[in-house]
Amino acid sequence: MKREQPGLSDYGLLIALAMIWGGSFLLQKLAVAEVAPITMTAARQLIGAAIMAAVLVFSGKKIRATWREHGLIFLCAVFGNALPFSLISSGLQVIDSGLAAILMGAMPLITILLAHFVTEDEKLNSTKLMAVGLGIAGLVILFWPSLAGGVTQNLFSQLIVFGGAVCYAINSLITKKLIHLDATMLMGTAIGWSAVILLPAAVLLEGRPTELPGPLASVSILLLAMLPTVVASYLMYALISRQGAGFFGQINLLVPIAGVFWGTLILAEKLPWNAWLALCVILGGIAVSRNWNANRKAVRS
């Protein structure tokens, strides 16, 4: 069935998603100012799991999956939620939220590189190599001032956040094997598993919280649970069902920009020149990869 041309509502959804996901870096930055990163992530996922459990109950949907699918969902919980959220939050204790958003922008390019080794139909070609090369160049530009100064806390925090981007790339490859499952069931189960993983991890690694967070951190955690974890997921599936994954892929260009926007607007962050240059180079790599995908689809049709 041929889809209609994207309208204002579709672009509105796309921008709303970018603003929500880009804003998650700001919210995490605000939350980790008062709450330890794994504890904050566990609270976020616990609230999200409660919301998704209520959605599953009221919708009457049941968790139906094979043992193999449950295993893959568990991996999604690890690489799509528990591990990257914890890594990003840990890094945000030191680096700016806008810088974290730029690092996350490399995720689709990391996915292209990983897909070459783990899939049969997504091998590297000259265009993909150019896209990955631009991504690597952008990362070198971003890391270079810190690398020149030796191994510092700032460099270590950047590498931790980059580790979160690698986790997301791994998760995107796992999720492709589960696209036939109901979206609500998949999200609810993955978020539930991540809460189960994170609660004991938070107690073991950070200890039990001795006091409640302040209003700003509490609201930030609540918004993290509701907006990027639950609401954005539904908007994503709605947009993909209306306009397809190709149209939705433009989100990769918008999220880093939105993340920088929120950090500059709310926290008055001032990124160095190399961060802005790295953002442009990484976005260029994403644009090259998207152009290749568009050309491939045109040939197929």
C-alpha cells in the first residue's frame, strides 16, 4: 500500500519526538545533580514499568513470546535501557548535556559498522564507508582536546557516554528480530526487565538512598519515565506506521540538534568550537547514510 506524502502533522510528530529525546539529556543532567546515576535510572525505569503494566492491563494485551524471543527482549532491556541509561547518566555528572547529545548522534553510524559484521544483507559499501568515516572524524574532533590533555575525568566521561551510543547500536540490531511482536508488549516487558536489573545494581553499587531528592530532580525523573520512556515510544510507532522507517530515520539528524538546543536554552551551556564542528561532521555522516538508504529504496521500487 502506497503511503500518503508526509504532512504537517507528520513533521510535527517528528519534531516533537526529537525535542523529547533531545530533552532527555537535559533531564538526566538535572537529575544526577542530586541522585546517583544508577539509582536515578532504576527509579526512572521502575516508574516506566508501572505505567506500562497499567497500559497492558487496561488494554487487555498479554505477554506472548517464545523463550527465544524472551531472551532477545532481555537483551533489549540490557542494551536498550539499563546499560546505556546508566552510562549516559554517569557521564552527565561531568560533561554538558549538549555534548552528550552530540555523542549519541554517532549511534546510527556505529550501527552501520556493526551491521557489517553481524548481518548478511547490510554489508559495507563505499557510501557507507564514507558515512562511517565522517562519523569517526567527528568523534576524533570531539575527543581530540581531551586526548591531548591525557586521560582526564572529562575524557573518561565522554567515553562512558559514547559507550551508551554503542549499546543503542547493538540494541537496534537486536530489535530488528522482534519487529513482529506487539509494540506495547515489547516495550512493557523490556522496561520491566530493566527495572529488575537496575534495582539490585543500584543498591549494590551505590547503596540505599538516605534522603529523598529535591523537587527539581524528582520532576526530572518523573518526566524521564513518562516522556522519552513511554510517550515517545508510542509516538515513534505511530509515525513509523504512518510514514515508514525511512521517514522516521530523519530523527537521527534532529535529536543531537535538539539536545544542544535544550542545554543552551535551559542550562546556558557553551560548547567549544570543536563540539560544534564535530556535530556538523557527524550529521554529515548521517545525511550520507540516509541518502544511500533512499537511493536503495528507489532502485527496489
